[in-house]
Amino acid sequence: MSQGRLARLLDRVEQAGNRLPHPTTLFIILCGLVLILSQMAAAGGVYAVHPVDGSRVDAVNLLDRDGLHRILGDMVRNFTGFAPLGTVLVAMLGLGVCEHSGLIGALLRRMVANARPRRLTAAVVFAGVLSSIAADAGYVVLVPLAGILFLGAGRHPVAGIAAAFAGVSGGFSANLLVGPVDALLASLSTESARLVDPGYTVAITANYWFMIVSTLLITVLGTWVTERLVAPRLGEWEGERGAVTEAAVGLSADERRGLRAAGVTFAVIAVLLLWATVPDDGLLRDPETGSLLNSPFIRGLVALIFLVATACGLAYGVAAGTFRSDREFIESMEKTMATMATYLVLMFFAAQFVAWFGWSNLGLILAVRGAQGLQALQVGAIPLMITFVLFIAFLNLFIGSASAKWSVLGPVFVPMFLLAGVPPEITQAAYRIGDSSTNIITPLMPYFGIVVAFVRQYDHEAGIGTIIALMLPFSIAFLGGWSVLLAAWLLVGWPLGPGAPVL
């Protein structure tokens, strides 16, 4: 494709995306549509036959007297009881301490700065994938740092920025640690599955085994694309070489002292957790069965993330001198909550939409009818999931928010696929693949402009088209490789995480 045709195509994508409303506005519109459709469906006698108990499920009018009373009476409860709200906020409190104390930034710098030159690319991509445990640390710390490191190694700095961006954003859903993304998606999947099965619960670790392997896969694919496709296309760096200074990537004595303190704190907590989970009568095992599944340990993972992150961040801050008083420690959590304002507003309307969609029975009716259609087509589960991955990857070009998309799509696709024999844990994993793979090629991704600015430091002519062309090979490789991994995983019949069901 010529540069002119590519530019015109990118312009059309950007213009189409800019016409979309704000994610919160989208949920306000959806709430209004649910109310109108519920009235129309009830008046038209729309119904479905429940496939489990054979009962008739009729559409419920939310604009009659009873519906309006329920909307007004339960609006606050819908919001405060919305599962994703508390899980994400609690986890982010602890991770905010880590971020504002400087612990996460120091860890990222140490991880990539100590990498050998031949392994620098792999270290950058791997660190990028792990950085998704904290909201924006990877974008604001690792991406520019990777450019500096590649420049100091005599390589094209834009290749380093591309590798870091691919890991941070393209590998957003993968990680070796359970974090806020897992809590958010599992909560939304649970809410969606309960439209069909009121007792269903998707664990926060539902995709853990799969995401561990995905982390290694993204690291390998990101390294290969950088070395074989991106770096050769960029060529040799012809600008000033520059040296990697201690101030740019090294750690000060205070930071090294802080890392030691955080490491000791983490080790002590790890020993305590092993003591509480390894023995058959461990404190955090299920007191009745002795199992770790459905145990206080699994149910309390979000609380443990908060406690561990807070303890390590506090230890680092005190030892490194970034926390000189209790006020600064508290302010680190306050600053994190301030950045969550957009999320809170979004979740208020998302909670109303999910609740009203469930009350109207439209979600259940749509799921039953859709499942019947899928069964009539006799489409296998694996082709179905790959098609779903591609659909999400395309939609992600226009709606970047993972939580916003899953809040809308989860109540439709999770029950539909569940009735067709595909567990919610598998649907969620497929969603994560599609949602991550195309983050790096859409101008509508919130941090895309920041990456353009970083690249322009080395290439003053770079623009949106430059970045998309640079990142497109990563996106294709991630989408293809990740989809193959999912298909192979399902074909073998391995569980995606501890206790997760298989096909």
C-alpha cells in the first residue's frame, strides 16, 4: 500500500473513531436504549424458553410503574454493589503506593538497565508486559527509557521505543502476576454469567496459567518482530550516539536502599503466605476441604494484592526517602484515587446498564436465541472463539477502554457462549487477546499520542501513520500467535487457570 493510500486510510479510521461518543456517554445512551427496548419487547411479547429448567422467560417492561420504582430504589445499590468497582479500587490503592513511592519505576529501570546487550530487546518487551500491573508506569517510564538504552547501545532508539510499546500495550492482558485487570474482567464476567446461572463465579485467577504462558509468548514474538522486521526497516541510527548516563537509567544509592527494603519485605510476606497455603491445614486454605480452590486465599487475592503492594511500596518509600511522613504515604493513595475519577463515573453508568439489562431479561433472551442459532450452525468452539478474538480486535480500533467494551459485550456474549457450551473463562481469555493485540495500532488509545511524542524526539517527521506502520507487524504477530496458542490450549483441553473448566 502506498504512503498516500495508507495516510487516507488512517485518516478515515481516525475520523470514524473521533465520531464515537465518550465511553461514559455511550453507557448513558445504552441505558436509554435498554429502557426503550424493554418496553417494546414486552409489548411485542418477546420471550425465550430457558434451556435449563424449561421455564418461559418474558421481556420485562422497565418503564411501567414497577420498573420505575425498581430503577429509583436500586440505583445506589447497583453502583455500590457493582463487582468491578471495589475490586479495582482496592487493588489500585496498594499499587498507587508502589507507583508514587518510586518502587515500580526503579524496578523497571533496574530490570532493563542490567540486561546484556544481546538480550536488551527481550528484557524491554518482558518488562513492558509486566508493567501492566500498574496503570501508566510502563508508558511514562519504560517507553522513553527503552529509547535511551537502545541509543546508548548504538542501536536505533525508535526500535527500543517500539519494543517497549509493544510489550506495555500489545501485551497488556498478559502478566506473571494477578492484578487489577484480572479482577476487573473476572468481576464483569461473573456479573454476565449470572444472567444465565445465578450461582456462577469467575475467579480472579481464571486465566492465570494461560496468561503466564502468554507473557513468554509475547516476549518471544515482540523480540522476533523487533529484531527481524522493525530494526532492519529502521536501519542504522544516523543521529548523535549519546551515552547512557547513570542519571538516565541508573539507580541512586537511595533507590538501591529502597529496593533492598522492598525485597526483604516481599520475602517475609512470601514466607508467611507459603506457611498459610502449603500445609494441608494452612491458615488460608478452605477449612472444610483443605483445598486452595474457593479458599480464603483465592477469594482474598485482591485484598492480598493491596496489602503486599502497600507494604512493599511503603518499605521502599521509607528506605529511599520518598516518604518522609505519614502524610506523603496517604497522599500517594489519594493521588491514585484522584486519577480514578473517570473510572468511577464510567462504572456508575455501566452498573446501571448491566443491572437494567438483566432486569429486562433482554440479555437472557438474546443469549438463549443466540445460543440456539450457534448450535444450529454447528460451529465448533475453537473456530467460534477465534472469530470472537478477531471481532474484538477490530472493535478495539474504535473503543479502547477494556472495561467499557467488556461491560457492554460481556452481558451478551458470556451468557450466549455459556449456553452454547463455552465456559465464561474461555470467552474472557479470547476477549483479552483481541483487546490487547490492536492497542498499539489505534490512534484512539489514550497513550498513543505520548508514544508519538517520544518517537518525534528522534524522528521529527514522525506522525500517527509512522507509529501505526511501525507497530502493525507487532499487532499482526501478537494476534496470530496468541490466537494459535488459545486454539492449541483448548484443543489439548488444559484449564486456563486454577479450577477453571475446560471445553
